[in-house]
Amino acid sequence: MRVTAVGFDLDDTLAVTERPRDELLAAATDAVDAPTLSRDEYLDAHGRHLASETRRPIFADLLSDESDTSPDELAEAYRTAILDALTPLENITDLFETLRRDYRVGVLTNGPVVAQRGKLAELGWDGRFDAAVVTGELDAGKPDGRAFETLCAELDSPPNETVYVGDDPEMDVRGAKDAGLMAVQVLYPNGPEPEPAADAYVDRDELVTKLPDVLASL
């Protein structure tokens, strides 16, 4: 079966932060005098609110009833910290242009609408994709099959002709495979271990140069 479309994860696949996420979370809590929050706590709450407009529900879950910190203020402080540190992979827009000669190209990213649309705007990627799907606008996020179904529908590509490229074994690889897509796992130092269910693997620092050949081999 030939490949007609390619979908990408956003965070840690196409763009990274110049500082670790736990440091950015600490900077945000410090900025608004909020209690210390762990990255694991944040990720747990984030996973419960993949279909939200903003990060407010995430921080409302994390802040105690006795806290004087506004969830809205903390959400905005964290959004600012992330955007200030966000950087695209080198030459990644060249890859988009290369792939769009042969495939429809999209992005499917987990997270609140304001946060994820803000990242795409900050990166200058509005209009770079044939489809840009943010789970905050859906009823469910990855690894739920409905998120991948929406991506395929917007790309006008059947799941079995669509490849999803991402780093997370559960959210990206197994989620895509369970939805009937092919999956390419992006690997990087200290990142997730290779997921056996993936159809192929590519090192993140070689994504721009190697992915077209990987797709052609599927």
C-alpha cells in the first residue's frame, strides 16, 4: 500500500525546548509565587485534560484549595516560559517542503488549544501543513483512535495510507498503530526506548535527511 500522507507529533519531535520542561515549570511557579509542582504531577494532570481550551484545568487540578495562586496566571506564566524556550529542529521546514511534493502533510498534537496553537504560531508554522489538529479542539486526545481518525479525515487519506511520526511509544506509536496507521518512532538521547510496534525508527538529529527515504521504504 502506497503512502499518501504523513502526520507528525509536535513536541519533542519537530520542536524542542532549550531548557528542560521541569525547569520551565519551576520558572513559571516562581514567577507567580505558586507552590512547587513536579513534572510528573503536571503530566498526569495534562493527560486528564487533552481536550481543553487552555492549561487552566490542568493547574486547577494541581493547586490545592488553600492556594492563593490563580490557575489562569500560572497557566499564562507557563505558556510564556515554554514559548520563550521553544525552538524548531534545524532545517525542519525544508523537510516539510520536501514531503509536500509527494504527500499531504499534517500535525496532530496533544494539548490545550491556546498552548498548542500558540506554539505553531510562535514557530511560524501556520499554513505549513495541509492539516493541523490540536486535541483541545476534539473530544479525545492521543492515543485515542478518534484523534488519529480526525487527522486522516483532514488529510483526506485512509489510515492504511498514512504514516504518523512521533517519539512517544504509547501516544504516538501504539496509538497510531491501533488506529490503523503506520508509525515511525523518533529516537533521541535520554528519550523513550524503541517501541517494537513501530514500522521504522529514525534518530531525531537525522529526521530531515533520513525521513524521506524511510517513508519511501514503507
